Amino acid sequence: MSEEESNDDAGEQMPQQGGIKTMPFILANDFCDRFATIGFNANLITYLTAEMHLPLVEASNTLTNFHGASNLTPIVGGLIADSFAGRFWTIAAGSVAYQLGMVGLTVSALVPSLRPPPCRGEAVAVAGEACQRATPWQLLVLYLSLLCTSVGTGGTRPCVMAFGADQFELGKPPRRRPGEASAPRWSFFNLYFFGVELAKLVAVTAVVYIQENVGWGWGLGVPTIAMLAAVTAFVAGYPLYVKMAPGGSPLTRLAQVAVAAFRKRNVAVPDDPGLLHDDKELDAGVSTTGRLLHTNQLTFFDRAAVVTDGDMEGGGGARPWRLSTVHRVEELKSIIRMLPIWAAGILLVTSASHNHSFAIQQARTMDRRVTASLEIPPASMLIFSNVAMLATLALYDRALVPRLRRLTGHPAGITHLQRTGVGLAISAVSNAVAAAVEGRRRRAAASHGLLDEPGATVPMSVLWMAPQYAIHGAADAFMDVGRMEFLYDQAPEGMRSTAAALYWLTMSAGSYMGTLLVTVVHERTRGEGEWLQDNLNRGRLDRYYWLVVTLQVINVVYFVICAKLYTYKKLETVDGVSTGERNDIVDDQENAGERDEKGSDVKDVELQPLLLSDVTLP
């Protein structure tokens, strides 16, 4: 189907397709996906150390490398979705690949020959001489299964949020009935992350409990069944979805601009931006909500839109590798302007990577009794992060935004960048608290003569760790939503799946940097006084945390500087006219030869959150 036909069909189907009725299918898919993902990942460090018998540092690096791969593949998936496959089919294919990986992991846990025999003696929590390490063959099966799940996340993660936003046409201005009063409402991205955290909450309680008390066969089988339900739910909603046609490879468009600008590096840029090349018909498929207009930054790339001899074909069309439109030049500029802000999230992920490794091993050494018969599984400490994030998301929309709106006059209370900056600062506090708690835990171990007994329980309640997890959850409520809204908003319209993939690329780069940081610290402190070792009582994990806090403070300063210098993209809109009506007006004026720029309004655009009360139910 051609792009024009797809757009015509979309226009006819809007009353029947899309809207809030699609959310049960999309959010059910993502709920089950995250339930499966977190149900396994939350306790993966335990599986690697207690079941596969890997040393702590090696298991931690395996975990961060897996997370890195899982968050790197979304870049490929996003490009595939934006280029030719579309978001629906990319999500569907990714879900199937993830399902295959989960089946492989479950089989690995159920078949005795695919895992090493249990440890002899008391060396259960820490790999030692009494434990037989997993063989290369057993690790190969494990890693291939993990690879399948990584490929699967490449299809789902960059597309689910953008696909959900497509159902509400987030790029269009919200419609409100005349005289309708404003009320506390949920933004789409807040709703999305609320559902994600709810899935995580169920996973770190129910699934982790099954893994710790029933067995890993059922502990991995339950997430596998949930993933099957996710695939089924998503495919079942196929007739209801708005399915945006892909606009062609975004990387090709970016490369064409860069090549054209380099070829014309010695060409002078005219002072009047109106002299630069523009082609509304060519850009129609990637600018349905408005064309990007010229900005005075990164003017080197403006050369790509300067018309010179040989740029036009015989039929009058432009040669794409020699001449680009202003809109396509601004697409590249928008991506480049976003990168410094995007990079600030890398260290953020690095600083949180220990929550799934070292912090869980800390919890295992502490008194985890809640009652005489109930113990908190170490990986279930993540519940405090989930609950805190859920509570913060609810309070943010319902209580904080109305007050901030009165103070700042901003419809969302604060900007995406301000929200992200607040989260970065809170995250640093979380790790400072973690360092203080670990110092106290180590002193308690020393005072009770437990420094050389890593398997003994330190007489200190694991609930001392609850504040650091809770503060981190509150930070995520600011950071994750703020970063995703920023990327979706400031990315060019035809690159939104790719922009969502940038969010996950941050996770990937942060995970790999976490591996690098752990490796460097482990090597530099090797010997007496080693910070990171299997025996946490002899290690100095608190110093590692303080190192992370120092890096985070530097990162906050860097982010503030980048946010101050950032320029929002400029988008052509038409006052008082919806996108569909504007397109009709544009068509009529172009047919009459009357189209000019007088009816347009050039704005520095920041997307306002989609609010569910703006959605009209059929």
C-alpha cells in the first residue's frame, strides 16, 4: 500500500480506530511483557550465583552486559519500524522472539543437564570450592536464550510507547469542548509508566517469591506464560489500531543531509532562509503535524538546502544526495541538539545498575524476617522502588502539577527538562543513602565478628535498605517520564520509534559503562582493601557507592548546563486549526495557487502531555 493510500485510509478510519479503547490491548501486552522481563531480571543475579555458580563480579558483569544488549537492540528495531515494517509488525515479531527466549530459559531451569549440580556443604549463596561452576555448554544455552530475549526487546521497547501515542495522535493539539473546565488528568506517558511499574510490582513480589520458595522451573515458567498472554492480547487488538505508515529510512534521510552538506562545504549560505530549498509534497509523509522550520544553529548543514548546478534532475525533482529540504536539514539538527541531553542519562543508568546486583547481595546478608514465618526475598526489595514510583506518578499528576501550573504558568507545571533534572538530583541522594546504609551494615558485621563469615546473617534489618530503594523510585518517576516525553516531543515526526530507541540506548550505554566501572574498580582495588569481592563483609561497597555519588553530582552539573543551552525545535502550525483541517486548507490553497506563510505560526515547540480527558470516546 502506498503512503498516500495509507494516509487516506487513516483519515477514513479515525472515528473507528485508535483512541482509549485500544489501551487494554497495548497496555496488557506491555504489562505482561514487563512482568515477564522483570520477573526474570529482578532475580537474575541470584540465578547466576546460586544456580549457575558464577563469582559475584562475573555474575554482575554478565547481568549488566545482558541489560546492555537488551537496550542496544531497540535501535535496530526502531529503525526497522520507521523505515519499512511499521510499529505493529515490529512489536509482534519482537514479542514472538522474546517468547522463544523465555521458553529456552524455562527449559534450561527444568532440565538438570542444563545446569550444574547443587553446591555441597554451606556454599550456597557464594560460589566457592564446594560449588561446581556451570560448564561452557550450559552457559551457551543460557546465553542463547538471553540473546533471543534481547532480540525480542529490540522489537517491543522502541515501538510500544510510540504505537500507543499513535492511537491518540499525540502530535495533534488536544480538542476541548467550549467552556469545558480543566480537571486533574493523566498524561499518556504517566499512564504508560504507571502500568509498567504495576507490572514490576507484581513481578518482584509474586514471581520472586516463587523463584525463592518453589523453584526456578515455575519461577521462569510463570513469566513465560505471561509473555504468551502478552502476544495474544496485542494481536487480538489488530482491527482497532491506528497503524501509521512508515516514512522511509530515517538514517537514509540524515545521511543524505550530511553528504549534501559536506559536498557543498565551500558554498556560502544565503542570509535569507527563504532562499533555501523547500518541497512540501516531498516532505508530506514525514511532516503530517507540521514542517520543521529553519533554525540558526548548526548552520553548516544548511548548505544541504542550497540549490546549486546539478542538484535537480531532468524531471524537476531534487537529487536527494545533493539537495535536501529545510525540513530534512532540521531533522538532523534536532537529533544533534538532543544528543547532549540524551547523554546525561547514561551515567544515570550506570549509577542505578547496582540495584539489580550488589544491592540484592547486600540484602541477602541481612536479617530479612518480617514476622517469625515470613522473610523478604532479596530481589523483592525492588518493591519499595515500584511502590514509590507508583505513588509519585499519582501524586505528580493529581497534586503537584496543579500547584506548579499556578506558579509557573506552564500547562504541565514544569518542562520535560526540569522534570528530568529534578530526578537526576534525587537519584544522587538515593545513592548517598545507599552508601551510608552499607557503611552501617559493614560495621554491624565487624562488631559481631562476622567479617569472615559471608554466609552468616548480619543482625541488621533489611528494611534499612528500604529508603534508598524508595528514593530511587521517586527519582525514576521524574526522570523516566521526563526523558521519554522529551525524546518523543523533540524528535522529528518520522523518527519517533528511533527516538524511543534512544531512550533504551541510554540504558544500554549505561549498563556497559556500569560493567566498565565495576571492572576498573575491581582491578584498581584488587588485593588488601578490595572494594568489590564475593565476601561483602570484607569488601568496601560503601566506597563504590560514594564514587558513584561523586559521578552523579558531576552529571547533574553537566545536565543543567546542557538544558540551559538547549533550543527547542521550531514547528510550523496554523492557529486555531486542527491538523486534519489544516491539511484540507493547505490542499485547497495549493490547488488555487494561494498558499503562503501568512497563516502560519512559528513556535518553539514543546509537546504538552496527552491528557486522557482530551480523548473522545466513540
